[in-house]
Amino acid sequence: MSTTEHATDDVTARRGKAPAGEKIADWADGRLGIYGLAKANMRKIFPDHWSFMLGEICLYSFVIIILTGVYLTLFFHPSMQEVTYSGPYVPLQGIRMSEAFNSTMNISFEVRGGLLIRQIHHWAALVFLAGMFVHMMRVFFTGAFRKPREVNWLFGFLLFVLGMFTGFTGYSLPDDLLSGTGVRFMEGAILSVPIVGTYLSFFLFGGQFPGNDFVSRFYSIHILLLPGIMAGLLVAHLILVFYHKHTQFAGPGKNEKNVVGMPLLPVYMAKAGGFFFLVFGVIAIIAAIASINPIWEFGPYRPDQVSTGAQPDWYMGFSEGLIRAMPGWEINFWGHTLQLGVFIPLGLLFPAVLTVIAIWPFLESWVSGDKREHHILDRPRNAPVRTGFGVGWITWYMVCLIGGGNDILATHFHLSINDVTWFVRIAFFVAPVLAFIVTKRVCLGLQRRDRDKVLHGRETGVIKRLPHGEFIEIHEPLDQGKVFTLTAHEQPAPAEIGPEVDENGVERKVDPLTKLRAKLAEGMYGEGSHIPKPTPEEHAEITSGHGHH
Amino acid sequence: MSSEPGSHEDMSEDNLPSERAHDAHHGAVAVAGDAFADPGLPAHLPRRQDLDEQAAKHSERVVAGLFVLSMLATIGFIASYVTLKPGKIVYIFPVGHVSALNFALGLTLGLALFCIGAGAVHWARTLMSDVETPAERHPIEASPEVRAQVIADFKQGAAESQFGRRKLIRNTMFGAMAMVPLSGLVLLRDLGPLPGKSLRTTAWRKGMTLINPNTNLPLRPEDITTGSLTFAQPPGLSEDDDDFQDVIAKAALMIVRIEPDEIKDKRELDWGHQGIVAFSKICTHVGCPISLYEQQTHHVLCPCHQSTFDLADGGRVIFGPAGHALPQLRISVNGSGYLEALGDFAEPVGPSFWERG
Ligand code: HEM
Ligand code: FES
């Protein structure tokens, strides 16, 4: 009959003789089309740099959290039903506690390996959030968020924010005295929201604080809602990484149109797969030797009791700092109360800062006017304003963290808590600005050094005495790869508004937004924002003038 | 090849890595105009294992050794699980006193996992090919033809739907879509009761005695000693009650005795009994229970964010983020000589809220 049928027969015949593994693959390909997928991805090239592992740490700790979390759900009872403790931990025997606390005690003292899994879950959560924080910094400082990766920046940002809330809800589940204090904090913050705050709080807690509902509600949020959304975002994040292909640093043979590295199969499969086990192994060992959240030492939650020196997990520390440093402003009017002392830091400032982080890629491309794709990473020094801003932001975050531990600081270093608080209040405004200025200077200094290296070569440390007695250090010219690496970056000029008066002497209307943009662009790319990089002409002049050492 | 900075962006064909790879490691700066040009990928440097089978064999043994170690660790894990009792505490230097089971399980599991990872990474680094190769990137944007095709397809689809032409359909559809999520919102209504006035009141009523939570007995004025903080709760409250936590979250009380002439606030003095005054224990900042008392100054400190209140001056805030004074409970002594409340707090206790006023 037709030739196509013969062709199919041929294929079937050929496949008939294939080894078992290939047969299975053929079967799957016939249904799922896996060969098409594999062709594009199996030997996909990934560039190598230590900082590219940070994202992997996040991914792996997320997987570890899911694995251990599922195990915990098998033993944890998300109920606020009051029971009397009768387990093996003597100091709490006979104490009233919620079933949530009771079952966490059971996991920690009676289920074999339960404590280990709990501790792995909690340590992995800390690593997960720390990993995301540092990974985000890496992406920020190298400009990896630029087109076409802005959307992936947003996905990552959402993962970070949701991660904080997932951590917070999980931390609250055991219903112990420490986490309960954190929940009370959150309730107070919700109450401070104007107009709807009281209602939100009643709906969240099923009535007055603490009620009998929040553990079971936090439970479904913690194990289903947020992780579900995060899993989706994570997959989308990874798909985009594959689709865009990884960024790379400048270097010989590397440019905007290629990606240089080693193939997924086998090198990255082995390295990345192996790295998962390394991360898991290290976290397991930490969980073996370092206790975390020993709830039996805190006891069950009671709203009229508190443990002193109460501290949240590190990723919530900044909110402590914000709220401790803020003066207790409260306004009463027309029978209403505005608790600005709580609402400004947590309801306004915190979301505002998050928003700036989220939209940074769009801000930057708006200011620069640069709509091109970027696959070569910036060295942080070559974007001094961005780098300065990032360091300023980290400084601000650290000031908040310090503020969150002001009591610990005060008792530890015998300072007055008043002084520490005032220090934090001033540093809150001043430290980021100082950090920005210093960082920018350091960046410019490093640029200057790069320039010297390109033009005069590398210092060898070898001192030579010239015939007339002068001592000079021998400089060795850089090889061309190095010269290329150090001069590969762009130094864009700021976008100009153009003359405000046109050729007929008529004043042009320039809207304030355009003016603002031009100002920002001038600050970011104008004079003083960089050290002009050497040109080949300068290079030629100097190298021919000096001759070769 | 032009030589302005940035020109390497638009690389010409003859500059592509493969073409230039052969002269990459000369390192010498050849022509001045070309000094900043991309010399192309450096040549691959072979590792010891690539040249010396002996070294490769050694790497193989290391990797296999790590995998075997992992297997042994898993056996150790199972053995620990079976043999060690959950309650057993041991001293391990330098970690300190730890649960033997947790320590053994964590260490063996960690080792089993770590060795797999270490083996795989060592394998990749020493034995798998480490030749770097370039792959091309393609712009993410579609070509103009594809773009035109998609836009045309969409326009055709939209036209065929008559979406733009039949405005009535369009608008009612938007209306229906906008309204249907309302049901989901309405369903959330029963998450909790409406606040009503419930945040304005506590369990305290006129004539209630002040109960010592430790002994469950009513307090007498003699029980309140100078210089210490005494806690109290309303009578008839039991930890077994369903709403115990909700009630105590608002009714918790702290009582101090201050020399009457040290009390600066007239109303405070009036509301107490011979210098015995009762204040809400719940911080007006975000609601932590206050627990620290400094007897010389009569200051109490909230441990959460260090708000400090002056109990000799109407519970006024003297430091920290709290926004208003601690509410005071009016007390007196009843016929049997016990301290009693003369009513509820005059204002809501705990953190501020919109309707507080
Ligand atoms: C994705 C991010 C997640 C983070 C950051 C996170 C974090 C936490 C933290 C910090 C705790 C407190 C543990 C302790 O008692 O010290 C916790 C508890 C818990 N988590 Fe997660 N978790 C996450 C996802 C999950 C998932 C996906 C599940 C289940 C499928 C889960 C199940 C649990 C359970 C049952 C508890 C309470 C048991 C206990 O505290 O012992 N978690 N979580
Ligand atoms: S809750 Fe008391 S100071 Fe914040």
C-alpha cells in the first residue's frame, strides 16, 4: 500500500531489536513524546560558578522540607483540644496543654526518629530561607534579573515572601509558649490595621484571641495552601531557568549569544544530584547535634505567661526590629484609634520595602532605557549604584535584625536599652546611606584597579633595579583572555531628555516623570558612576611606550 | 573588527570561539587594535585522571569507597533505630547531653546521604568529561513573521467570536465573572463571629474577688507585699474551661503595693485600696503579658519589646513602643476582708484596635 506504512513497519522492526531500556523509552516516547524533550535538554549546557549553587540549596532544602513535613503530618495532631500531659517528660507531667503541643511532645520523645525529623524540618526551613535570601542577593548584585528574566525575579521574590509566612505558620503549630507569643504579636499587628483589623483578627482566629481554631487553620495553610502555591512557583521558576538558559560571567569565548559550560548529562546530573545529598546530609548532621526549638523547655502556650528574651526565627527578626524601634504613636479621633506605632512599620513600611525589591528590575530598565536581553552577568563593581543600593538594603535589614535583639544586645554588652533603641532609630536612616556611599567608592576603587591592570599589567612582586639606581616593580602584561574579561562590560551613557528649548526657541514641555527619570539615570550612569574603562588605543600607546619587561 | 568599547557585543563570524580557540593560549597581545578582542575559549587542560589510568583507578576506588560507606551508615541507622531507647540521654563531647537515639540516627543518616553526594561529586569532577563547550542562545522574542502570524490568528479568533461586536454579551459576561467570586467570599463569613463589643469587656464584674492563680484562693490585702508583683484572675475560672485561654488573655491582672504618698496619680490612688493597685497584665502594645517589676521605681517591663510602664503614675508608658497606659481595675476590700473588683476595666485591655476610641 502506501509508503508511510512501510516506514512505520521499519521503525517497529528496528525498535524490536533494541535493548530493554530503549524499549521502555520507546514506549514512553510513543505516549509522552519524551525524545523531543530530551533532545533539547539532556545535553543542555550549564555554566559553572560557585554562586550558581545557591539556588540549588533552596531547591534541595525545599524538597527536604516536603519529605520531612509529610512524615510529621503522620504524627502531628493539629488540634487545640486541651489535654493533660502524661508522657515520659517528667517536668510537664500533669500540665494542661493543647493536643497540638501534646503530639509534638510525642513526636519529640516517643516516636523513634521523630525528634530528628522535626529538627531536620526546622533546620531545613532556616536553610531554605537563608538560601533564598543569599540567592536573591546573588541575582541582584550580578544583574541577572535583567531582561529576559524579570518575571523569574518576581517568581523568586514570591517564593521568598511565601516562605516567610510558611515558616511562621509552621513555627506556630506546636502551640508552645514561644511561638504563641509570636502569634499574639501577629494578632496585635492585625488589630492595628485601620477599619477592618478587628474583623480580620476575628475571622482568622474564629473569635477572640487565641480561640480554639488557629492551629488547625494554620495547619492547612502551612501544609497545603502555601506549599502548594510554592511548589507551582518553584516549577515555573525552574522551567524559566531552563528556557532562558543560565547566565554566565564574561570571559574568553563567552558572549551574549552563547552559553559555555558542561552538559546536564552527565556532569550536572552528577554534580547537582550529588549536591542534593550533600545538603541533606549536612542538615541531618546538624539536626543530630544542634537542638532547635526545644518546646519542652518553653512549655505550652498561655496568653498570660511569657518566656523572657523571646526571639522569633531569624527571618522574622526584622519585624521585631521595626516594631521595637518605632515610637509608640497612637492617635484617637472620632471614637477610633489608629495604632501607628504598629501599623506604620508592619502595615506600610514592610510592604513598601518588599514592593521596591519586587519591582526593581522594572525600575532599573525604566531608568536605563535598556530593553535588550542580557545574558552576561555584571561584576558587582561595574554597577556601583546598584551594588551600593543592594548593600544599603542589606545594611537596613541588619539594623532591623539588631533592633530585634536590642534587649539581648543591651544585657550582653551592659548597655542601656534606651541607648540601643536610639542607636537603632538613627542607624535606621543613616546606616543605609553610609553603606551606599562607602560601597560605591569601593566599587570605583576596584574599577580603577581593573583599569590599571589592563593598562600596566599584573604586579609580580619582583623588584628590579634599573641601571641608574631606581627600583621598579616588574609588571607582567595580562594575557588576552584576562584583558577581555576585564574590559567586556558596557558603560552605558545616561538617557538624556534632550534640550528643553527646541530649535525655534520654543520651550518644550517635559513632564516631571521624565525629569525624574533623567535625574536617576544621571546618578546611575552619569559622571562619577564609573571609572572610564581603558580603550584599546590607550592600551596600545602604553604597551608600545613601555616596551616589554 | 572595530575597536570601540562594547563592540565585542556584536561579534563577527570570524571571532566565534571555535574559530579562535587554536590561538587562545598564546597570551600575547598581537595587534594593538585587537587587544581587547575575545580570544575565544581557552584550550582544555587535561586532568591527571585523563592522562594517567592509575590516577583514574584511584578516583574510582574513592568514589566506590564513599558509596560503600553510605551503605554501612544506613545499616548503622537501622541498628540504632532498633537498639536505642528514645529516652536515653548521653554525654558526647563537645556537643553536651543529647538524646542518644537522635544523635545516632542523625549522624548515620547524615553520613549515608553525605557519602552519596560526595561520591557523585567526586566522580563528576575527576572522571566525567570536563570539556567546556559552547551552546548557542536564541533570542526569546519570536521572529517578526511568527509574531505577525500569532496576532493575525488572534484577531481572526476574536472576530469569529464576535466578542468586540456584541457588546451586550461582553459586558454581561464581565459582570457574571466579576460577581461569581463573591460567593466564595461570602462563604468565609462564618470563619468567626463579628467582634461586636467583645474586645471592650473582660470577665471582671463588680464584687468578684481577686483569686490567686497558684492557690485558687481569694487574696487579702496582707497577701500583697511591697516590692513584689502578685498575679490574680477572676473567680470560678478553671483551666479545664473551654474558653479559659480566651478569658485569661484579657482578664489577667497584676497587683502591687505602693506607699500611698508615692502614687503620683490621684485617680490611681482612689481606684486602689491603701496603695494596693491592680493593673491589666496585658501589654497595650501587641498584647504580651508583662512580667518584670522593678520595686524601687515601680516600673513594670514588657519582655517582648521592652515597653515600660510606671505603676506609680497611672500605668503611664515611659519607654518603648506601647501607645497608651495600662488599664487599671478599680478594687476595694469586701466585708470578709478579701480584695474585690468594683466593676470591669473602664477601657479595653490589650492592644489597640480601630473601634477602641
Ligand atoms: C515550604 C516551606 C515550609 C517551611 C518553611 C516549614 C517550616 C516549619 C517550621 C519552622 C515548623 C516548626 C517545627 C518545630 O516544631 O520546630 C514546621 C512545623 C510543621 N510542618 Fe512545616 N514547613 C514547610 C512546609 C511543610 C510541608 C509541605 C508540610 C507537610 C506536608 C509541613 C508539615 C509540618 C508539620 C506537620 C509541622 C508541625 C509538627 C511539629 O512542629 O513537630 N511543613 N514547619
Ligand atoms: S507587647 Fe509589650 S512591648 Fe510589645
